[in-house]
Amino acid sequence: MANKSYKFRFYPTQEQLLAKTFGCVLIYNKMLAEQKETYEKFKDDKRVSFLSQ
């Protein structure tokens, strides 16, 4: 008895693509706001590191 395999490629729907895109935009904007807030908080300190965020 021979084994058969099938390969299927699934493509996301327009709704799924939009949800993913807006999810990425939301995350990006949230991180950008956090970076701006950190900059304003420590703008006088010239040695702001990644760990102080």
C-alpha cells in the first residue's frame, strides 16, 4: 500500500489580512508612544539606555 501526501496552501482572507495589519499598527503605535514618553522623562539625562526604559 503506497502512502500519498497532499500539499495545500491556505491564503488568508481580506478580513484576516486587515486584522493582522491593524494589529501590527496598534502594537507599533503603542511602542512609539512608550519611546516618546521615555524620551520626555529622561531627555535631560544624556545616558539613557535600553534597560532604563
